[in-house]
Amino acid sequence: MSARELQHLDYLNENELMEMDTFIHRIDSTEVIYQPRRKRAKLIGKYLMGDLLGEGSYGKVKEMLDSETLCRRAVKILKKKKLRRIPNGEANVKKEIQLLRRLQHKNVIQLVDVLYNEEKQKIYPHQMLDSVSEKRFPVFQAHGYFCQLIDGLEYLHSQGIVHKDIKPGNLLLTTDGSLKISDLGVAEALHPFAEDDTCRTSQGSPAFQPPEIANGLDTFSGFKVDIWSAGVTLYNITTSLYPFEGDNIYKLFENIGKGDYTIPEECGPLLSDLLRGMLEYDPAKRFSIQNIRQHNWVRKKHPPSEPPVPIPASAECRDPWRSMTVVPYLEDLHGYTEDDDDDELYDGEDEIIYTQDFTVPGQVVEEELHQGSTDPSLAVAKPVCVNGTEGGSLNSKTKAERRSSSSSNPSRKGLSTASKIRKLSTCKQQ
Amino acid sequence: MPLFGKPHKSPADIVKTLKENLAILVKHDKKADKASDEVSKCLVSMKEILYGSNDKEPHTETVAQLAQELYNSGLLISLVENLQVIDFEGKKDVCQIFNNILRRQIGTRCPTVEYFCSHQEVLFILLKGYETPQVALNCGIMLRECIRHEPLAKIVLHSDDFHNFFGYVEMSTFDIASDAFATFKDLLTRHKVLVAEYLGQNYDAVFADYEKLLHSDNYVTKRQSLKLLGELLLDRNNFTVMTRYISKPENLKLMMNLLRDKSPNIQFEAFHVFKVFVANPNKTQPIVDILLKNQTKLIDFLNNFQNDRSDDEQFNDEKTYLIKQIRDLKKPTS
């Protein structure tokens, strides 16, 4: 894999890296996945590459670790070769970077950095995590995501941006359950002095397009397109179905153009009413963000009736906890050899692996330095802990415990950095 | 007295005891110490009912009873009213109790919001709290929780007392002034449609006061209010307010002066408002006149404006665009 990967990296065009929240999760020791393969460390600038998170038509998304701040990031790697095959590929990427730079909202993906590799190739970074996948969520969970979608959408619209491609696949979830609208590749920024939100073009996903686009109207209200797509999204995440289907795009557009659809009975009267408001044929009568906010389904408190659907396990190592994947690479970087490793290590480590404390990433560095780190860049990382104010103090205790346990028990000396860092998973950084 | 399993008091009892002891505290008589202890204890047990304790989840029915008692006895409001006589920890407990009760929902109803709508005085007691340093920050926390709810935000925004904010954000105590600014900003940005309507209706009064903030001697006030002004004007919901603002020559003059402020940060924020005047395709004649009169000076100025921001692509693009716009301005052929 490493050889092939290096080859890929030669084509590296653009990667994107965005703010990422990480949370430590309770891990059963049997679930700690042992990785027999040796992974080669690859540093790009100050970022250490981790495992693959996902793949799209443009290229790959991988996890990365910022070696200065120790923040987990995700990077979107765009290959020029692949981009050329997508209509408007390169132009859309440029536009997306430009748009993302000026946006800042808790429910919109944040661009952290754009890197260009030597042969004029670009990298720019992303958030980790997962699309809201194509399955049905319990009502309370769908409600939570939908409200965040509306918050993010209201922000985009207030900034004069029409997203044009709202769909579950473009909504990312962080491990702490917040939703981020992503992929502004086909979004349109309205002219700041445009009187209204009239748009002329659309390149969004067919199943999420409103009738005015399916019928090929020349101009249409941009914001109302997003409302419709958000409506199809809500329909999809609450029922796992689509309001409109078709064997091919022509059939699909024909069905959307007619505007006939049914809402499953199980949705109940409130949700059905909201869906009908958002999937209103006439854009002028279709709900506005304000109407949605004031709708009783949105205002209602939905009690958790069934267990929430968890974020799917990561693709490559099937880790349901989404632990950091850069650890083996870190080990490689710092000359850790597997001879010391021992399967039994993980037993007896329960009290540490089970810890849910937020910890100060700076301490990871300390541990590493003890192991003979040679990379000075890691040492400059600032200790950071957000999310839990008590993080620091709780953590010093865990650290002390670990110190004592590792010194008192020589068999644990070879404890891999992997398990250490899994314990010390970083918190969200400013 | 048994060490364990002390029977829990009912919500009605707690409310009653708390009310009595609060009254003693307010009177400042001899028994105040004992009353203060009682108040603290009651607040702790209320908090336990609302938030649950270590192993117990809050019990919905008890919570409902407590809320009902708090409304009926008027205690929720008198706690806020007499916050300054409660001790330090107690003040924090009151905040937590208040915010929890406020967030309570029954289906689509928010009973506390409805209760406050018919007892609006509580909002103004909270607002007045900014004038009493001992309770200012606690009141700020509760007030911000209130204005998350549109009906309550509307009451505050449309009241005469809203204008007090312009004083509060300039107070000499830094933490209170910043807290007040946070609330002020929430009020002006959280409910976009409501705010756009309000600003449209009260344009003159609000912007007359707002201008004073931009002239403030206090660096923080000046910088924050300038930044907020930029955000408000560039929010599409406030489109008509924006067009109105950028049609007035005195606003342009103010921004041009701020562009030359001694602080680069203020200059930078001013730039983001200034650009709106220049980018406007339908500039009013007075605006064009000012820009024309200063055409060469402005171009020179912008060419040398904050050149150290070379890595900020967007800023540089905007600067180039503005220079081009100003250069292309034509004198009316007379």
C-alpha cells in the first residue's frame, strides 16, 4: 500500500483540511484493533498523513495530524487528472476555496489551510467524519440534525450563498454529533447588491432538485432550491426513502416536474405538514427558513424513543470509535519498532483505555519525547484543551497514574504509542 | 437526625421555605445568617430536582411541580429581583435554575417563555442588572438565555430600555462591558428576520446611537461595534438597511476617517464597511461626489493600505477591486 500511495501522492493536487472535533470514546479492550502492517510516515508540510476516510470522484479524503497543534484534521486530496474529467471540476474547486475562506459557522465546514505541492499541486484540508448516511434515523436524532442543517443554511443564505447541492451525502457529522454542511463546489455567491436571489444555473444532484429546475426554467429563486433539497433530505433521513424516483434522469425529472409524491403514513401529521411546506411545488409558496423555524415539528421537543443510530465505523480499519489513524505513522516517524509490541499489552490497560477524560494534547508530546523523539516541531505544540474546563486537572491525574503503572510494571514498557494516544485523543482546538 | 435518607422535601415546601428566608434576607435583620444558609440549601435542592444528582435523572413530574410552584409563587422573578442579597454560590445556582426552567418544553410549548411574556418586568430587571456590578454577569447569562427565544428578544428589542445597551457596552468595568456587548450582539444577530424589521422601523434612532459607539474613546467598544456594523450590513436579511446606510454621505465620511485610525485593526474593520460604499453599483450623488473629490488621494491611500497583509488573498482582491472602482469613477461632464 505504501508504495502505491507514494505514487498517488505524486499526483497530489489539492487537499483540504478543516477544523475537526475529536472526542475520546469508551473503548472496550477487545475492540482495540491490532494493526499488523507497518505504515510509513509521510509528512506534508507540518501535517502527518493518516488513513483513508473516504473517496469521491475528485480524489481521496484522508486523516491528518497537525504536528504543530496536534489537531486532527481531514484532508481532501484533489488530483488534477481526475478533476479534468469532471465538468467544471477545476473551476468549482477554485470557487469552493474562495467561498469557504470567508465562512465561519458551527454548522458549516471550515477551511483550515490550502497546500500546493511542489509541482504546482494543491492541498487543502477538511473535517473528518462522515456523511449523514442513507438510512433512517430515529425522529429525535433526525430532528437534531435537521435543526443544525437549518442553522447552517440560514447562515449561508445570510451570507448570500446558495448551496445548490444540499443532500445527506454533503452533510458531515463530527464524532460529538454536530453537523457540518460541506461541498460548496457548485454553490453560488449572489452579487452583494443583487436585489433578490435569482439564479440561472444548477448542477446539484438530480434527486434533490426542485420542479422549477426539473422543468428547465431559465431563472429561479436560489434560496428556495436549497429549501426544497433540505426537504428531500429531511424526507430521506426520516423515512430512508426518496419522494421522487425514476429509472433514469429523464424519468426522474419528469416525476419531479409533475410534483406528485406521497408521504409515508408513519411520518405523522406534523412532520408531513413540514415536508409538504418544504416540498411545495410553487417556490413562492414554499416555506422560508423563518417558516421552518416556526413550524411545530421543529419547535417540538422529541423525546429519544429508540437508541440513536451511531456514526458508521471507519472504512479502512472498521473502527466504530473513529480513533486517530495517524498513530501507526507516528510510530514509524519516531522509530518505534514492533518487536516490543505484545498483544497482551491491551489487557490490563482497561483503566486507562476506559478513560473518558479530555486531555491536553501537549502531553502526548511529552510522552513521545521520553521515547526519544527527534522531531523538534512536535515539541512546540501548545497544550490545548477546550470542551471541558476541568480537562487539565483530570488529565494530570491520569497521566500520573499511567506513569506509575508503567514504571512499576516493566512488562508494559513497550506499550505502543498507539494505545497511549488513543487514550490521549485530542480535544477540539481553537 | 438520620444521616442518610433524609426525606426529600416536596417542591412546594422548598419554594415556601426559600420564599420566607429570602424575605428575611431582604430585610437585613438579625436572622440573616441563618436565612442565608437556608436559601443556599433550598437552591441546591431545587438544582437537584432540575438537573438530577449523581445517579438520578431528573423526574419529569417533580420538575413540572417545581416549575408550577415557581410561577404561582412569583419566586422565579423575586429570585432575580433580589439576586444581590444571595451569596456567591447561590447566585450561580439561581442562574442555573432560571435557565433550566426557561428551556423547559412541553411538546411545542415553552411554558416559561409564555409566563415571561405575561411578566415582562423580569426581562427589564435582568437588563437593569448590568448597573449592579455584583449581579451584572449573572443577569447577563440569564438575559442571553431569554433572548434565544424570539418572543422575549422581541420584547427587549422593541422596548425603550434597549437603548441602555449603548451605555452598558461602554462601561468602565471591562468584563461587564464585554458581557453587555455579547448580549447586544446576540439581540442584533440571532433572530434575523425580527432584527431586519426592527432596524428598518427604527433606523434613525438606532443608528444615531450606534454612531456614538463608533466614536467611542474605548478601543474595544470601537473595534467591536465597527466589526458588528460590518456583519449587520453584509447580512442579506438587512439588505434594505444596508442600502439606506450606504446612501448617506456622513457615514462614508466616518468610515474614511476610521480608515486612518491609528489602530490597524480598526482600519481593517473600517475597510470592510468602506468597501460596501464603493462596490455599490447605485451610488447616490453625494457619495459619488465625495469619492470623486478624494479620488487620487484614495487611490494612493489604498495602494499603500495594509500591504503587510500580503497572504490574505481575499483582502488583496477586494482592495484591487476598490481601487479600480474608484479610478473608473467619471466626473459628470459639465
